[in-house]
Amino acid sequence: MSFDQIRSFVPPVRTLMGPGPSDVHPRVLSAMARPTIGHLDPVFVSMMDEIKTLLQYAFQTKNDLTIPVSAPGSAGMETCFVNLVEPGDKVVICVNGVFGGRMKENVERYGGVPVMVEQEWGRAVDPQRLEDALKAQRDAKIVAFVHAETSTGAQSDAKTLAEIAHRAGCLVIADTVTSLGGSPLKVDEWKLDAVYSGSQKCLSCTPGLSPVTFSSHAVEKIKARKTKVSSWFLDLNLVMGYWGGAVKRAYHHTAPINPLYGLHEALVMLAEEGLENSWERHARNHRALRAGIEAMGLSFLVPESERLPQLNAIRTPDGIDEAAVRGKLLSQFNLEIGAGLGALAGKVWRIGLMGYASNIKNIVFCLGAVESALVQAGARIQPGKAVQAALEVSGAR
Ligand SMILES: *Cc1c(COP(=O)(O)O)cnc(C)c1O
């Protein structure tokens, strides 16, 4: 590529129905194009306070320490682990997919001792396994799990897992990157202590921000630490000097001003729709997609009762080059769906119905496009039925 050929970057208009990022709402994009102001400007600071209030609503919590970390979901994960895990702390981690595995990496890097509770991929975490593990690990301090495993499409029972953890005297770290806004999540009622999420999944915002919330028990553990938090950037004691309540805001880092406008707009839209209505919309659209997928003769990886409505893992048909099908969807239809990750690579497609992208127009488009690509690839599926089945279930017909 020669330097003088490079021009402005103009991306194609795609429909994003993979595991994230999902389609960003035009209102969010236009909010982000508003003028940049200073990160200590009083007008900006009052918008930050609104973001905190809106995030408390989205997480269903009264936690004071509820903020967006200035980096993607993975940084929210690091924020939880680096602040809560002290050297030598035993952390029991439930793993049923890719993201649970990353929790182990975090615990090890911060000097903790991970104990893994393994679960077959494509299933929810079995609460009994956690209970058994905690009986054998009486000195465990923290239990961590992924509420919505985006790598497999399985949803775990966060409330029950948290109850078991608390009975054993542990704090709870929960990954809610894909659940926030898309399926029921009640941080206070379920007593989750340290929770992280992401902006680019069911909130329909751009990637790069990670909402987090911490209970008073979690804050106590952080304040009682004997060692310094080993990340300067993610040390909540310092971050709170900027995001904190009554005290005067101090410079810590320059907040990503325009992305925060976008998050604010996305959260305003969530409040306008109503959280429960958003959960219901995601559930309804899952049912419509499911009807279409099953009418084609394809099947789901995860049993219905453990399935995430916003992330649908569908078994790829035998004898088909699944990567070629995804390539065709992208080149012919500007449609992105997700590939399988890790142990599920080549075995499933992941169709996201997240946030703004969770609507009947996208479902009809996706089913038609997948069907067409599969027929062209010579798959033995039943054409002509999927769209009709989805419309029947959605009530749109
Ligand atoms: C997407 C995702 C993450 C990571 O978020 P990034 O914004 O990509 O860093 C973590 N956990 C789960 C369950 C996710 O789906």
C-alpha cells in the first residue's frame, strides 16, 4: 500500500448479528459526533453523574460505586479481579466457555490461587458442582462466574450461584457483558458483589467502555487490602477520585468524552424502552428466530431452558464449509454472524440478537440470507419455510 493512496476510511454498512459488537443505534452515533468538551467541565461532570444513575437502573442496584471503566469489557474484568484478589486469595471459578477461562488468567496474574469448577460447554453452570467445590475449599475468598457465556450461548443461574457463594462466606464476581440490558439481571436482589459489563452488546453502543458496579462488601475488601492494587490505571481508589461523589473531581485520566456521550444516549434509550420491556423483546425475538432455524431443520447447541435469547449458538450442518457460508453472508448480504470459539470452532454459528439489532426485520433478513447461502453451498435443509415460521411466532403476520 503506497502512502499517497490512503484516503478517509469509509466502512461498508453491515448488519451485525454476531457475538458483538452489535449494531449501534443511529441516535448513539449522532450523540458521539457532538462537540468534545473538557473532561472536568462542570457540564460534562453532571453528565457523568447521569450516567451513574442510568447505570444503577440498568444493573438494578443502589451501589454508589457504579461507573463505566474507560476501556472495553476485558478491562472491566481486570478491574474486578485486580482490586478484589489479593496475593494468596483462593478464587473458585466456574468455567463453561471461553470467558471463564480468562478469569483464571486474571487470578493467576494477580497472585491468587484459582480453583476451577469445569462444566461442559453449551450448558449452564451446575450449582451443585459449585457447592461441592466450596465444601472442599473452605478457605475460598471469592467465587467468579460468567452470567451469559457469549462463546456458547448458555445462561447460568446467577442468583443461585451467588447464594451458594455467600453461604460459604465468599464474595461474588460476575461477568454480565452480554446479559446487561438483554436478559434479567438484578445486582442487588441477587447480591452480586463485583459485576462488569460492556457497551457493545445489548446496550447498542460502540465498543470501548465497561460498566462496573461494586457492593459495599466489595468496597470494604478493597479498602482493607494489605497490598497496593497492582494496576495503577484500574486501581479503584484512584479512579474514584475522578468518578467519585461529593468530593471535587481530580484528574486521573482523560475520560473518553465522546464515547461517554454515546453510552449516555444508549442508557437513555434503555430507560425510555424500560428494562423489563427490553428483556421481553429479546426473549420474543429469540422465539421468532428459533422457529425459523428449526423450520430449516437446524438445531441449537444449548437446551432451551439454559439458552440466552440474545446469543443463539446453532449447530452447523454436516458436510458444509461453514466459514465459506459466513464469508458469503458478509460479501453478498453485508451480514455478519459469529463463528464458534475455542472448542466449538467450526461446530456452531453464533447469531446475536442484541440490543437495537434484536428486531423482526433483522430476523427475517438473517433467516433468508442464511437459507440462501446454505442452499448455494448444497446443504440438505428445507428451504422456503424459515421466514414464514418466524413471522408466525412473532405475530407480525
Ligand atoms: C465480549 C465479552 C467480553 C469481553 O469484552 P470486550 O469488550 O471484548 O473486552 C467478556 N465477557 C463476555 C461474556 C463477553 O461476551
